[in-house]
Amino acid sequence: MSDLKSSSDIAFTPAVKAIQQRKGSRNGYRRMEEHGGWETTVTPELAAFIAARDSFFLATASADGQPYIQHRGGAAGFLRVIDETTLGFADFRGNRQYVSLGNLSENPKAYLFLIDYARRQRIKIWGTARVVEDDPELLERLRPAGYAGTPEQAMLFKIEAWDANCPQHIPQLIPAKDVATALAEKDRRILVLEAELASVSGQASERGRARHLP
């Protein structure tokens, strides 16, 4: 019997399924597909994960299939949830190579890879993307608060399927600002404890002197 049509088919092509069958993992993924497959809309959990991210990777490909991966970064939450199947972000001027834009002009298929190194979590999102250049209201909606730059265009990503990976082999990395905050709190606590110790030592010395007074 042939496999059921599933949201994971966007990645599990016939060639991929053939290799899964040969390598022994097809039955497990078939059971996953029979129980609904991958998510296709934004859940509260995905929305929260996206809102906390300050970077992600965008993959596109040219018409003849040449892949390209671009890192995008900004203030946490600069990638916005527009609706249950649409994400968007303001696209600011960079090195002006426009490889992603060129690829999308002839091949709308795209992919987002989001990773939380501190918690060792990653999410893969498949879909299509398009560039919007003539919508000032949308650009203003997507502009990160407090960012002085002027966006050149907006990028909208239509979700077709997404999946969360296991944490295996993800290095646990802590953002420098979080490390600085933790160290500052540690230093503050040390000062408090040193002051408390000095106070207790001073009180003990006073009691000792009092006992030796005639």
C-alpha cells in the first residue's frame, strides 16, 4: 500500500522515503504520518519560540536548484507572526548582493531554520516566500521598535509544514548579554555577603572586647 499524503511529504520525497526504507526508518515515519504528520500552522508554542529568537537562517534556491543560505539577525521577535500560516520580517539594507531576492523572483520555495542554543532546541519550517516592496503599512508593522534603519522591503513567508528537531549535538551556548547579567548578579551577591560577613565579624569583635573589659 502506498504512503498516505502527509505534510512531511514536503521533505520526505519518494527518493527520501526510499532511503528511509533501505535504512530501516520508514515504518517509524509512516506511523508519524498516519497520526497527522508535521504541524502546518502556528501553534502557541511555535509563536513563543519565534518571539524569543534574535536570529534565524533563510534558505532559498535559484530556478536551477542552486541553494543559498542567509543569516538574518535583529532584536528578539523581529520575525513576526502575521497569522496562523504567515510569518514576516522587515528586510533592511545589507551588502546589496540580493541573492535571496533574486532566487525568490524565480523560485518561491524557501526554508527557515531557527535555533535556541541556550535551551538546545531547533525548529525547521518549510514553505514559500515572497518580497513585498510597495506596502508602507506592512513595512511599518514589521519594523522592529527602536531600530533606526529604513527597511527596503518586507519578506512574507507562507508556512507549509514545520517540525522540531531533537537536541542531539546542539552545542549549549549562552548569549554574552545573559552571561554578563549573571556575572553582575554574582558580583552583587558577593558584595552583599562580604558586607554581612564584615558586620558579623565586627559584632563578634565588639562582644569579645566587652568580655575582657574590667
